[in-house]
Amino acid sequence: MAASGFPPPGTRAEVEEGAAFTPRFGADGLVTALAVDAVTGEILMLAHMNRDALARTIETGEAWYWSRSRGELWHKGATSGQIQTVVEMRVDCDQDALLLRVRVGGDGGCCHTGRRSCFYRTVAADPGTGAVRLVPADPPRPSTHP
Amino acid sequence: MAASGFPPPGTRAEVEEGAAFTPRFGADGLVTALAVDAVTGEILMLAHMNRDALARTIETGEAWYWSRSRGELWHKGATSGQIQTVVEMRVDCDQDALLLRVRVGGDGGCCHTGRRSCFYRTVAADPGTGAVRLVPADPPRPSTHP
């Protein structure tokens, strides 16, 4: 599929109930993409794709993103080995968000900090003072739910 | 917590490894927020929060978002009854995305189309032609993984 091959969104009914994949790229040219471990169900990372990254993901079956910090296409795992093989891709009701169920290569990790998931901290509010701080999140539990 | 009460991000090490909650709002004033069913593990929706919505979510323990389409604060479930009670909130490595594990009130649904989840369609590519279309996603399986 050419990078320009995604048709523009149609009517609301078409977008929400139709069979046409018409991803709604934002003003910045990006859609949000969530990666979930297809084996454990663990939520791994939230990133973004432009048209080219999305087209490459569909063509290759591996996750490509647009790195906003580096301003470049990003083949996830190309240097780390943490390739994300796409088992399933879903789109949400208004087609501006993607959900990827992936099998992770290499050491099975995802986050550049070395953790498996980027969501490794819980936002904890003190019931008394209301003060908020971050604490380590519980490790994921075994699951049968991809 | 006042809506202006979130301190600005510090150094990269502070953002990634510190205990201070310093959400990184984008140029549009928003952070991305993902809601997951705390009981079933089902991924429900992806939405956005501005400072005020995030502050109200922390204060009330119920999910508030910023509706980009309506341009207003959105107390999820206020009209539908599908209130999202926050069981846990996590933040990602660079603190520009939130993960909310929620218990859903009302009929347990989330999507305005009437489905439980907004991610009700799979992006399916024809292996021969490469043509892409949307097909109904498999229903979620029972899970022990919140």
C-alpha cells in the first residue's frame, strides 16, 4: 500500500460502521497507536504513526512508528532487537486510534528504560493531603487474555 | 489539587525515574489517556485530558476527559451512567500518556456506538491483493488479568 493510500474519512456513519479503513490523522499528521503484548495482555507502550509508518506496518507485519522526539520513522526494535510482530491491529470508533496486539522479539522488552512496559509507575494520591507522587507499579500477573 | 498544580517536567532522569508526577501536556494542552476495564482487562477507549480534567480525575476518583470534538470538559458517564471509577492510574516513561484501570458503571459499556469497547473492528489485509478492510473483532475472552 502506498503511503498515500489511505482514503479520507467519510460520513460519521461510514467511519463508525463501515468496512473502509479511513484513519483520521491529526493536524500533526499522526494517529495514536497502542501496543499490547499479544501473549500476556500487558500494555506495553503508546506511540504515534504517520501515514508512512502505518503503511509500512501493514505491509511488513512489524510495527513502525513516527518518533516525535527524533522526527523520523522508527522501525521499533531495529537496533534493540525488540521487533514487534503484529498479531492483530484494531481501530477505534472514530478511526483516530489504533490498537496493536504484538509479539515482542529480542528480550521481550519494550521501554527504552529497560522495563518490559513503559507504564511502570502508579500515580498515587495521599488520601490525607491529596499530594501526588509516583510509586513503582505492581508487576503484571499471569494472564490468559491476550 | 488546583488545575495549575502540576509542576513542569524536570530533567530526563527526573521524568523517567523520579517520584514527581510532572505530566507532559502537548502543544494542544492535552495528554493521552487510555481506559482499561479493571475487571476484564478489556481495552475500552483512548481519549485525552487537559490539566483540569486530570486534576478532577485525581480529586474525584472518576474519569474526566477533554472532549476534542465538543471542546469541553467531559465527565465520562454523567449522562449515560457509564461512570469510570479509577482503580489505578499509571503514567508512562516520558509522562505524556496515562493508563487508567477503571470500573465501569451503568450498563458497563463505554463506546458511544453502544459497544463495550471502542476497538470493535480489526484491520484486515488481504494476503493476495494487500487490500485493507475492517471486520468485526473477536469478542473479548474471559480473563483473570485486570
